[in-house]
Amino acid sequence: MKSILLKHGEVYTEEEIIYNGDVLISGNKIVDIGKNLHNIDAEVIDLKGRKVVPGFIDIHVHGGVGHDTMEGTYEALNAISVHLARHGVTSFCATTMTMDIPYILDALRNIHETMRNGTKGAQVLGAYVEGPFISKEHKGAQDEKYIIQPDKELFDKFLEISGGNIKVIALAPEKDPDGSFAEHVTKKGVKVSLGHTNATYEEMKNGVDHGATIAVHTYNGMKGLHHREPGALGEVFLDDRLYSELICDLIHSHPAAVKILLKIKGTDRVVLISDAMAACGLGDGEYSLGGQKVYVKNGEARLENGTLAGSTLTLDKAVANITSLGVPLFEACKMVSLNPAKAIGITDRKGSIAIGKDADITILNNDLIVDMTMVNGEIVYKVANNNR
């Protein structure tokens, strides 16, 4: 069994930062953490003080480098996985869109098959089904003609064709007033995220009371806060049962709005996501998202009518953005690793640098640029000159 010893790094565990620390990896697991570790059989990598952080987990990402989850091909998901690994992501939920049902089924079938075959970059954890059970009022870049009412039988079909690999499904809670859909889904072990919603405060709270635990890209695609009707956002702010997804590109949400969310929810309940679409990693131009034309200019992705259409954000950039607002890197790491792992229930194996967990590790230089990415103990990305 192959062993790797990471030496002389700044190691970010759940509890502390170990300066001049070492991490020993055997096979696909972390087997020891500390200082002055030795292993005669291990390949030694001297990190020269670089930051050893838990691999980033992107639970909400549609695509990148010209590819989209909805293409329904191995080539698309594999290309996305390689692109994500370059930006420190070690695992992700491939995210679907509101489209005609056969397209969603094809995408889910492909996610299952790709998980079986494995990818060359970040590991596919499962599917995040964003739509079609959402509201027309806050559809965002989702195609209105494919929006439908929550349907338990259809969800069961989704789950079956995915091989049981749906991690999260989005829901506008006002479409599920008795909470029966949310209860049905959560009983099957799938997390319900509330978003793309015109829900009142009470309707949003009702969704949480029936089992929802995540808010879809907080602020975006939901009824905002008013002092006489706190809206969906008011419930997100107030309810500690909810994890708050956040697209921290400083385009989807003003820096002050990001600070407000952090002040209210705290760094333990915020999950940084990219919500990236096919244009991510390619630059400005015309692209497609969920069958609709998207125009990217200066890194902003919008439909023809001006609606924001996903992002071109990468999670390493999200970490840099949030630390630029005064958040310590230790806390930022939680929001990009441990919190997403908690939100989808995989902390037994992912989300932190801890003995016994998968060796999903990202190495950052002092400028928070990704130097190396390890997935299950294998180096899947490394900068050409690792001595800079």
C-alpha cells in the first residue's frame, strides 16, 4: 500500500493549526498527523511551510470548462472533475437543472455510472437536483416551462435511476404546504434544500419543520427580508437548523450582505458553493445553461434578460474572497470543507484532516493559490513548479 508523508506544512485540522506539521497518508486514508513524523516506506513531500487544508467540497456546481452536468456524458463530468481539482475541490455534487424530465433522468443515470467508473479529478459524491419543483416567481436561470409541482413518484424515479445517489433536492416549500414531499424525501436519506422560492417566512419555516436542512444559494432566488414579512430570507437568518449556501463571488451578494449572513449564522452554518456553469474556466463569451443562452461578460454570467445565470466562480476564489472580508482562513476552511460535509451527511469520511478520514487534501501557497490537490491519497493536480 502506497504511503505519502507530507512534511513541514501548516496543517489545518478541525481543532487547530499545526505549524511545521506533518500528515502521513497510507493508501487512501490519513493515518497520522503531528510533528517530526517518520516513515521509511513513504514518499516524502516537503511542503516548505505551505498550507495543508482539507479538500474543498462543492455541493452545488453545474459545470465548467465548456461542460455541464445536463450533457449526461462521462466525458462532461470527468472534464468538470479535472477542472475542479485544479481549484482545490476534491469532491462535488453534480448539479442538475430544471429541464424536460428525460434530460434530468439521463443526467442522473450518468452521474451514477460516472461514480462507478471514477473520475480523474475531484470525486463525484452524487447528484444535487436543482428543480423542477421550484417557483416561477424566483426561477432565476431555470426554464419556466419545465417547472412542475412536487411529485413523490417522480422523485422516487429520480432516486432509482441515480442508483440511490441523490444527495440533495431543491424545493420551493410553498409548493409543499403539508410538508409531505419534504418528509418523503428525507425518509429516503436525501437532504431537502429550500430555494428558488417565493415563500413567506411561515411557509419557509414549515419546510424546515418537515425536514429541510439547507437554503439554496442564500439571498439569491428567494423572497427577501421585510420588517413586516420576514420572507424566506428571514427564516434562513433565524433558524439554526438550516445550513446557508453562499455564492461568495461578491457579484451574487454584496460584501456587506456576506458579512451580515456571517454575523447572523456564524461560520459553522455557512456553506460556500460555486454554482458554477459551463463558462467557468473559459472566460467571456456565449454559453448554454439548462438549454438557455448565457452571456458572460467580465466574469458575470447572465441570461439575455439580464438574470444572473449561475457563476464563473471557483471555490479557491471563494476562499480568497471571504478571507479578504476579514474571515480567518481557519474559518473559511470550515465553510468550504467541514460544513458542506455536515450539510450532506458525509463527515464520517470527508470534510476535515483527521486520522481515519479519506486523504482529500488541498495544498495552498501563501497567496491562497492551489499548489496541489489530493483525492483519496492520489495527487490529481500539481503545479508545474512546486518550489515557487
